[in-house]
Amino acid sequence: MKEYLKIAWRNIWRNKRRSLITMSSIFFAVFLAILMRSFQLGTYDGMINTMVEMYSGYIQIEHVDFPEDKTIDNSIEYSEDILKKIESVNNVKTIVPRLASFSYAYAKEQSKGVLFTGINPEKENEMTKLIKQLANVKITEQAINKLKQKNVPRGIINKLLTIEGDYYSDMEILKFDLELTDEQANEYIPLIKMFASVEGEFLTQNDNGVLIGAGLANFLKLNVGDSIILMGLGYHGSSAADAFPIKGILKIPNPKLNDMVVYGSLIKVQNYFSAYEVSDNTVDTTFLLSSYAVNVFNKDDESVKQTKENIIKILQREEFLVSSWKQANKELANQIKSDNDGGVVMLGLLYIVIAFGVLGTVLMMVAERQREMGVMVAIGMKKKKLALIVSLEMLFMSTTALLAGIIASIPFVIVGNLYPLRLSGEMAQMMAQYGMEPVLPLAWFGSYYTDQILTILIIVLVVSIYPLISIGKLNVIKALRG
């Protein structure tokens, strides 16, 4: 067997051009299949991260009637006992209580419908990292004029004019939008922060102030320190109206939330909506929530399903509806499923192209080696042994090409995951309409990696049957004459 391995390896490099063409077809097949699937799954991860992990949670607990009638009247009890029970369930990472309902926001002559959401600031920040979304820079006309006086290059000034009015919480995004080099960023970002800074503060447990989305702040022409007037309908038809000072502006990745969300401390929002029930003896007060949002450690479908079932068992409350994110957010789940099905079809077409490409190189190899194979059989080599050597050659070439494709794709996956491609123009606007951050990340290494490798390997092995059949049917006289 050792001799066969040696002969097979030497045969590969006897005709380097032919072997490299065969290996190149397999290499690019693996490389393109991995990157294509990684882009697709990475987009889903971004959607889930924006809509699920960073807001709604993988599991939601709400009133059983809430999905059909999304009013504040369909609220559920809030208590520390319920929180502790849910936290005791295996795989639960974070649980966030929320009270959210719609109100109208007024400022000067502008008004807009908003989602007024009461949160526990500490728990909310643990789940959504909300404090990182607190804007610290706003590109204003005054700031741009001051930067002109500091002899900032005209090209950067022109870029600043295109984003005038925008808020930023992440200087890396500002650097990207201005297309700055590292050297330029080190020089000009501190200047921009100096003249365009926004002094915002995060909420505290019993805060009287609110945080509002950057899009809403621009629409209502409000800044930190101004007041926003909210009016709405409270629990069981009670009126809700109050004025709240703005403590900070949030630059939220989800554009829809960015244009309509107002966050306040949970206790203040409960009082605003009168979301509490007083018992007959007027001593005990039960405060209400619209939902508990739960994040988990293991995020695969089976783990989420098991965690949901464990929460149902431990709560034992008929009025509570416990849903996975796919049940609670069917629109997003269906969108991902539909796109994934389309991606599988496209991947299938790619595999067909790959299969014919590999088959073409194998046909070429067999045609070119007809005389060689005829000579070997004529001088006494059995066809079975010749077939074994050719099989080993295909195995060596396919394995080498597969490994090369895997190694070549690794840097692209790492860089694409850590530093996703940020989109602009119409594509960015389209993604924003779907509530997604306009980036194209690559998915981190997972089962999709081995799936593509195994699929390509199966294609290569199936195509490798042809040279074996060709050897079995080899006509020595015809091959020698050919």
C-alpha cells in the first residue's frame, strides 16, 4: 500500500498544470461555498442580534391575550418572586421586566406617536447594553463652522455636511462614515468630540427623566435638557399625561426604534400609565408589566424550546403566555426562513456549477491519460490496482484543495465577523426599512463550515467514479493507438 501511495503522489506532480487545474476547481468551490453561506448566516445573526438579543429577548412572557389585543389592559403581574423563579431556570442568562405602551409626544409645534417603555435601567443595560447607545456626539452646523476655523481639510468638512444632524455613540462608526484613515481619526476625532459633544446621562432606578431615540429627537427638534410632553391612555381607560426632562439621546441600531422610542424608569412609567392594582384593603399594590424579556446562554432552537418549557412549568400561571422569539416575532422568523430557502436554492445552483467544473477537469485528466493507462495495463498492471492509484490521486488532490480552501477562508471569516462590511446608499436604506443595521457580517465558524466541506467532498467522490468506470472499460489496443 505504501508503494501505491508513493506512485499516486508522484503521478499528481508529473503533470503539474493538469493537477493544479483540478485542485483549483475544488479550492474555489470550497472557498466560495463557505463565504456565500457565511454571508447569508451572518446576515441572519445580525437580524437576530438587532431584533431579538438586543431588544425582545429569545423568550417573552406576556399576558395570554396580548398578542391579539396589544393594549396596556392586557398586562401581567410584576413581582420579585416571579423574577427569582425565572432566574432559577437553567440556561436563563438575563430577565428584563418592561412596561411599554403607545403615547403621543409633543414638543413646540411637532407631535408624534411614540413607544413609551419603562425599564429597570440596570437589568436593561445588562441585556441590551443600552448605555453604549447613549450618544455623545451630534454633528451640528455650529460644530462644523468651528471645525472650519481649525483648518480641518475640506474633504472632511464636506463629509460632515452630509451627516449634519446625526448623532453618534460609537466613534468607529463616525470614522467609517467620514472615511478617515487611522492617522486622520487620531487627529480629527478628538476635535469633533470637542465641538460636537452631547452631555447625556443614563437613567437611574427612580429617575424622573427619559431617554429618547436620535431620530425622534431630530423630528421633535429636542436636545438634552429639554422637556418632552407625553399624553396617552393608561390602565383601564385612565388618562396619562406628564412632562419629562430629557437626560440623554440614544443612537439605537434599529432605525424603527430610533425614530419612536422613549425610555423611562419602570416605576415612573408604571405611575404614568397607572399600571397597578390596589387590593380591597388599599395596603397591597400589584404593579403591572407588559412583558418579561428573557435572554439565554445557549441560543439554538432546541435549547430555547427546552428553556421555554421549564419556565412554563415553574410559573404555572394560566394568564401567562410564554413564547420563543420565533413565535413572538413571526414576521422576522418567516423572513429568515424565506431568505434561507432562497439561499439554499442558490447554493444548490452553485454546487451544480461546481460539480460540472470538477467533472470537466476529471474528464480532461482521463482523456489525456488514456495512452498512459493503456501502456500500464499492457505491461502487466491490473486494472484494479490502476483504479486504486487513480482513486488515491483524486483523494490527495481533493484533500489538498479542501484544506487550502478552508485555510484561505478562515481570515475572511474572522475579519468579516469582527469588522463587518458597512453598506451605504440604497442598500443601506433598504436594510434600514427592515429594522436592520446596514452591515454585512460573516457568521462565526459553525456547523455550516463542515456542511460545505462535506458537500464538496461528496461531489468530488461522486465525480471520481467516472475515472474508475473508464479504467474498467479501458480497451488497451484502442488506448495505445490513441
